[in-house]
Amino acid sequence: MKEHLHEFLLRAKALFLRRRMDREMTEELEFHQEMVRARLERAGATESEAAMTARRQFGDAARWHERLRELWQFRTLENFSRDLGYAARLLRKSPGFTAVALLTLTLGVGANTSVFSIINGLLLRPLAVPASNRLAVLGIARSGPRTSYSFSEPLFRGLERRHDAFTTVFAFSHEEFQVRAREANENVAGQFVSGGFFPALETAPLLGRILTPQDDRKGGNPSGFAAVISEDFWQRWFNRAPDVVGRKLTIDNTVFTVAGVMPKRFIGADPLHRPQLWLPLATEPILNGERSMTAAGYHGWWLNVMGRLEPGISIEQASAAVAAASSAVLHESIPDASWIATQLKAHFRFTAQPGSAGFTWVRLIFRQPLVAVFAMCGGILLLACLNLTSLLMARGAARERELATRLAIGATRRRLIQQLLTESLIVAIAGTAIGLAVAPLVGHALGAILLGGQPEMHLDTSLDVRVFAFAAIVAIVATLVIGLVPALHATSGSLHEQIKTGQHTTEAHERSRWLPRVLMSFEVALALVLVVGAGLLASTLVRLYKSGEGFDPRGVENIAFSMDKSGMDRDATTQFYRNMGDALSHLPGVRNVSFALIVPLTGTEWDQDFSVAAAPSHEIDLNGVAPGYFAAMRIPLLEGRDFTWNDSPAAGRKVILNRSAARLLFPNQDALGQTVVQHEGDRRLPSQVIGVVGDAKYDDLRSAPPPGAFLPMMQDVDHSPSYYAVVRMDGPAAPLTAAVRELTRRMAPSVPAPVVTSMSTVLDDSLSAERLMALLSVFFAVCALLVTAIGLYGTLSYATARRTREIGIRMALGARRAQVIAMVCSQNATVAIAGTSAGLLAALLASRALASFLYGTSVRDPWVLVGSVVALALIASAASLLPAMRAARIDPMNAIRCE
């Protein structure tokens, strides 16, 4: 053991004291040679004879140095160091190849790392709270594959009382609060949280205290309503005042006391949202009044629920425990026996899933698209590796004489393979490093597309241990994939023929030609699969945009007014909207102005049951609108009339149906003038149909226009409803934003500054998943075509260079330039045809995985397939033309003389 330790220490010492040990070794050799010379001279030898005998006895000094270095150096490390230097010199001498290799690998690694950073931030990165692996997300499963993650307040309170497998069960819901500032109210992103929220997340406040179950009860704690603020809010509103705890905040016209300040690293249980305020869940009915979700009882589904597992309890045991408690919670929490029976018949049960990464709705929307995109990224990386493998094989063929000579003078094949793999390692590490450098920028841009530019949301795509580990795995795999096959191929035994003849024998040459062609054919096939996939997704996006919304989004601006906390009564709010509409209609460029409760395609839904006389009821989507809405949105009025400002509650309830609702409720008669009954809880509200309008998309563009009904905003029973102004303009919207903010400040000083969003932006955001997939797939397809072109060009250039003598002889014997061009191009033509044939079959099979993402097209869309083949053919032709033309310009005499 001591001997091995001494040897290791000697070798470690040699790493840092190499020159000193070389000098000592030289001095020791000279000493022994001098001793031999002196002994021989004493025996009668002349000085020259003694020196010659000593040199003959000791041999070459360099050989002694080499043998001794092997004893006190890490030989493998030394060889690796030499290989690194040699490979770096070779790459430096071939700047064109190096640049192409780095660009190719950067595309593959950068794309993969960027998308992985998105997946990491959205799906994998744990919350910055202690023991996040003990958190669980609770859901509701019924018959069918989907799980719901929305809870009503009674169901959550029932679970809160029954949490045998959890130390704490907590709920939260995102909200936008109006906080009173000096001049006007300001909208601030926040959350309603239950009393167990902060105890379960186990993060100490920066100042003060956290919210507790004592705060989450009717009336708050004895000192009033408590609020916890973020560090950013503390900085912006209180300038980091040390006495902030105990100060008052007026939130939604209700006074709260600041109980504590949370550190910046704490973001709650949703990894995407950045709340500035946390308020007790029990205060929701006070702040939201008539629109309270708590008051809606088991009809209001708005809470996300999580829990912290008890020590020693697994997620499977917790899921089984909450499932077993489902029936008891239902009976304890819900007063409606028939509703309970319906739910139990649908196999209602609670579930628990791992929650270390928290819960966000965006994850449910983008999980499948991101997995599909990541699979495409894998295709790009494989394509890049195949391309570099082909280029390295062609480059290795040009170095056959050098490698054969090194084998002949004693180098082992293993040693040469190690050296060639080191060259691949340098390329892989450099390409991975560049890919890592660009990944945060690309990831940030992709995150912006994914989140739709919502300022209250943030996706952390920074590099962490998982991203670096992923990049390291990619670098290792890339090294093996792009280096091993070319290294084995370049060090084959037939290289000895190169020393004898200066080129391969015909048999060896033919044997070595098929592998690069197979690799390139596979590369072409893979590129075609990616191009076809991109074509299908792009075609889906185009068809969705052209599917017809039922209205014209061009030139429409939506202005969001936050009136529900303004303190105005219903009549004052209606008058405000009417005055605002008149003022907006006189602005330059404004053609139509109206108001709507719900902006189509934003994901907000309001539906209720409608019936006619004794007929069964039907679920109808609702929207509250002002006069002129249909003209502003360009929805055709088919029958009857539009609303007017005189359609007040005193004039009787009025309703306008779309064509689908009219046909559903009145299949065999004209709906105009008929009476429909609106079911609102236990109330039955009859309304007269005064008009029928065209159908329009409501929830998303993929679904057909649903049956819909429009109610006049003048009959909204809410005290201060928040409506959107719908403004159709001819010019730019920038002047409108400034004008509407000034009008709001003058007409309702307490109302926060309105937010202006174009209908085109709403349309884009509604297709965020489809846009992300289409944009990335098209980008990957372009990269695939570029990489394929580089591969075809590079391998053909190397192959043409090796055939210089053959081409020269052909031209000397009378071959014309056109024949030479055709001969050279035929090499790539064979590869392209074989790859395209295999790629078409693979594309038809692989495209089935995209079937759920497609709209208005099929996986066998002939236009997409033909277009993809044509694009690949053009790329292959362009990549073949330059080497072919260069070959046609070869001078026969110079070509023959160069051999």
C-alpha cells in the first residue's frame, strides 16, 4: 500500500515539476556515463574509445528519458495531453472544416439545450423551498383520462379537515388586486392563499411573520385583515422602510395590515407567477363581493390545491389515502345529494401527484407540445452527428497514408483511435460550449413566446445543474457518435496498401465507399422526416388562422377597465362606459366603439342553461355586450336588431342569439320574438329574443362556434362590472393608449390605468402552443436542410478530391465537362434518392405522432409531402453543383502529374 501511495505521489509531483525532474534525470545519466568512461580510461582505453563504449552501453539518451518518464508520469494523461495538442493543431490547420463542424454541432446542441432549459424551467426545476420533494399536487379524477386541478372552496375545506397523509393541505388562486396609491388605484398581481400555504412551504419571512390558519377565517385575526408582501413590493411601495410591518394597505377598498415581507427567492407554489401580495383566502368574498367565487360554493371551481406529505408517506400512499376519503369529503362538504350522486357515478376521486416543481396551468398546456419539440431537437442533434460522422470519414480518407505510416512504424490501432476520438472530443466540447452560450438567449425568446408576453409571469430558463448535466451527456454522446465510426474506418487494416501504391486498391476502395453513402442516405431520410413534420405543423397554423373566427380581428383594440373595485354603483358604471364610448368615438382613426364582458379566444368562459317552455335545457355560452358590438367586431346581424342604450332592466330582459343557439333552441321555427328561459341557479329568467347574429369562435379556434347568447350590459346586475372597450381603428393604436389613459384619469380617477391589447395579439396568444411548435419545427427544418447541404457538399468535395487523378485521366481520354459534372452529381443523386425513399416511409409513420396537433390536414397531405421532397431535392442539387463544377475544371496534365 505504501509503495502504491509513494508511486502515486511521485507521478503527481511529476505533473508540476517536469522540467526539474528532466534536468535531474539528465544529470544522473551524465554522471553514470562519466563513471563508465573513467573506469574504462583507468583500464587503458583511450578517451574516444571510452566515450564510444559508454554511449554504446547506455544507448540513446532520449530512449532513457522516455522509459523513465513512463515510470513517473500518468501515461494515459500524458498521451491524452499530447493528443489534445495534436488535434488542436490539425483543426487549426483546417479552418473551413472546423468552422463547419462547430456550426453544425452548435445548431444541434444549442437547439437541444435551449428546449431542454424550457422543459427544465417548466417541468423539472423544483420550487425554491425546503424539502420540495415532499410536496404533492392534488387533483380530481373522474371517468376518462383527464384529471382536473380546479377545486371549489367547499371541497378544499373538506380536504383541509381530512389530510391524514399530509401535514398540511393548502390552496391558492391567482388574483389581480387594486392597491390604493397616492393618485389612483394600481393593479398588482397577487394570490389568495389558505392558512396552510406558508407553513407548508416552510420559508421564513424577511421581516415580520407569515399568514397562519388564524388569519384564514371570517373576520381575520383579532387585529384585522393581514397581508404578506413580496420584497419587490416592499422596495417599490415602501422604499424598503424597516417599519413596514404594521403599516396599512387599502386593497380593493378594504384595509389590510402588512404582517410580513417574503424574500425575493420566494415565489409561492406556481413556478411561473411572481405574486406581489398574498391575502387570506377567507377575505375573497369581501374583496370580490357579488362576483365572489367562495359564494358560488361547489359551483365555483377556482382553487389549486397542494399538500406537504407526512414523514415516511410516499406519494402513492397519499394518493390512495385521499382517494379513499373522496366520498366522505363530498358528503361533508356538498349539500346537493343529486350532485353528489352524479359525481360518484362518474367515479369522482381525489388524486395526489408529485409536486416538487409546484403547479401551473401553463404546464398542462405545453407539456405535450414541448415533448414533441424536444423529439425534433433530438432529430436535429442526430442529424448533426451523422453529418460530422460523414465529414470525418471523408476527411479520414484523405489522411489514410499518414495513418498507415504511423501503423507501420509501430503505433497501435487503439492508440490511433484514441487520437482520432480526441479530435472529435474537441469538436464536441467546443460545439457544446457555444451551444450552452447561446441557449439562455434562445430559451428566453422561446419563453416569451410560450407565456404570450404576460408581464406578471416569468419562466426561469437559466442554466443549472440539470442543464449542465444534459449538455455533458450530449457532448459525450456526440463524441462517440461522430468519432468512433470514422476512427474505426480510418484505421482499417487495408491502409497498408496506401504505402505501397499511394492509393487504395480497387477492392478496398469499393469496400470503403458504401458506409459513407449509407450514413448520408440516413441523414437525408432524417432531414425529410423533420421537414415533413415542420410542413404539417406550419400548415396547421396557417389553416387555424384561416379557419374563420366569425369576426374580423384586424384593427380591433381591446381596452380592459378595472371597474369592479371602483366603488361606483351599477347606474354610475353604465354611465361611465357610455361617456367613455362617446369620448373614444371622437378620437382620430376610431370607426366603431362598443363594450364586452368577455373577449373571445382568451379562455374566459361564462355558460348557463337555456330552455324554451317545457323543452330540455341546453348549455349556452354567454357574453355581455353594449350597443354596436356586432358592428365593431364585424359579426353579421342576420335577423332583428342590435341592443340600444334604452334596453335597461325596466324595458324587460332582452337577448340576442347566434345562429347555432337559434337552431338549437328553435329547430323548426324562427327564433326572433320568441322567449327563452335563462337558468341562473334556482332562478328562471325569461328573456325575449330580439336578434340573431352569425356564429363566431368563442373559446378556441380549433372548436366549432358554440351556441351563444348575448345579454345587454345595461341589464348586468353586478354593481360595477369590468368590461372591455372594443374599438375598431383605421390607424395605429399608440395614440389610443395615451388618450384612453387620460380619459380614464379625468373621468374616474380611482380606476387603474386601462390596459390596451390588440385582437391580433389575443389571436396569437390563443395559438401560443401551435405557434411555438410551428416556429420551432420550421426553424429545425431549415437547420436540417442546411446541415444536410453541408454534409452532401463536404463528402462530395472530399470524394471528388480523392478522384482527381481518375477524373484527369477521363478528361484526357476525351470525357466532356458535362459528362464529368453528371458523373460527380450522380453520387449525391443516388444518396438523395435512397434517402428520400426511406424518408418518405419514415415520415408517414412518424407523422402519426403529430396527429393530435394537426388541424385541417392529415399526415398524408400530398402538398406537404411533395413540397418537402422538392425542397430536399433543390438542396441536394445545390450542394452537388459546386464540387461537380470544380471537378469539371480539373486540368488533366496537372491531375496526372500530381500523383
